[in-house]
Amino acid sequence: MAKEKPDDYEAVRTVVEKLEPFDAKDQERILRWAREKLGLAASAPAAAPPPEHKARDAGEGAIPAASPARPTDIRSFIDHKRPQTDNQFAAAVAYYYRFEAPEPLRRDVISKTDLMEACRQTDRARIRRPEQTLVNAHHQGYLDKGSERGTYVINTVGENLVAMALPEGANSGGPVTRRKSRPRPKNGRKRRR
């Protein structure tokens, strides 16, 4: 018996139904992740209609384009996200340059130079070894290695961290408490419990 061809329209209806509860920014992110998961090329965002069309369309019952107040400079973005660790900061910087920066500043990869420049622009304390911070963020799963030595690209885990979990504790209603580490004895051996 021959297999029935899948219904394109039914697939569209299912996708739309599942995405309706999310706001536009979350819908874009989910669709981007789905494209990456399926191995499809990224699509260019649709061009916005000219301003005169927006005003006319709004009167005809069309939904006006969402214009959330998003930070456009790196300082505002980092202040909003409040990364707690250098690894989170590296992920936030990579996210900013890939998705949030003004179009002429956007890039897929970051390097230690970008990380140090971000520290300067955000008045964050200088990271002593920025190349090691990028390696650590990679080992923590936030960044993937870029095509050139010393460059890194944010991955979906890092995107999820920055988009959903930062500022830390935002989804849980309060700051995350961390367990304090015990001091090590002077002879270098671990204490027995």
C-alpha cells in the first residue's frame, strides 16, 4: 500500500496552533531553533512595510507590528540580563552580537578582543584571561568553537541561557541561592566528613 503524502496545510495549522500562545520574539526564537534542528538554512527576516502602510493598515483592523523596548546598545543589554559569572557574560556578549546588536555590528563569532571591548563598554571589571573565559564558556556548553582559532559562536544552550534564564532568577521569582564552598585545609588535602 502506498504511503499518503503528508498534508502541508495541516502541518502549518499545527505549527501555528502550537506557537499562538507565545509572543512574537519567542515565536521567532522557536522557529529559528526548529530550523537549526532540521538542518535548514536560516531565512532572512521579512522586510517591514513602509511607515505609510503601517498607519493605513492599523485603521483596517490589522495587528500593529510589535515594538518591544529592546536595548540596542551592549551596555543596556548586559544591564538588563545581569550575567553573574564570566561564562554567562561571554554567552550574553555572543548573543548580543548575533541577535540584538544594530545590523552593522552583528556578527556570528566573538573573540577575546570582543569580550574585552564588551567589558570596557559595560564598565565590567576586566577579565584577566578572556581567552580562557571563552574556553570555559565552551566547556560549560554555552559556546561552540568558530571556524577560526580563538573564535566562538553561541549555540542553542547559550541562547536559551541568555533569552530565558537571564536575568538570573527571573523565571523563578527570586535570586538563585548558591551553596558556599568550604575552605580547604592548608596542607592541600580534602577534609573528611
